[in-house]
Amino acid sequence: MARALPKPPKTVDLHAESFLADLEDYELDELLAESIDYLRDQLDAAIYWDYPEIKFIHGKGKGILRKAVYEELQVYKESRAISHFHPSYANEDIVVVVIGL
């Protein structure tokens, strides 16, 4: 019997300090890579659990994380794994990913 992916939260914070305990052991580019890996894990789980949508917090800052998140989501969209994504109407620091069509 296949093991199920754990259910992700409906809103996921992609800031490394929210899911890594040892931030001081990482370089900035490694933290970005960890955040994108975390996005993939959570989005794949949301797809697995048939969520209609999931939200990712990327924040403001210099926009580096936001840019990487949008680039990764474009790959998911082009592969038809998600329907579309857009900034949250309530908070532009959050991207809403619509999974179902």
C-alpha cells in the first residue's frame, strides 16, 4: 500500500525561518533553493489531496523569493499540474494557486 502525502496547510509560509531550524548553516542561494523545494513539496501534496487552491506567502523584501516562486509556478502551469495563479487580492505578498480547472 502506498504511503499518502501529509495534508499541507491551506496557506504556506515560504520564508525559510518558518520551516528550517538551522538557518545559520545556509548560504542565501541555498535558502532560496530550500524555499522552492518546500513550495514543490506543499504544492504536490495539495494536488494529491485535491485542494481547489493553496496560498503561498512569499513576502515583499527585494522580490527574489517572489520571482523564484512565480517562475516555478509557471512550470507547474505549463505542465498542466495547476490551472493558474495570481497575487492575492487582499495581500500582494501572497500568491494564490488554483489547482482545479
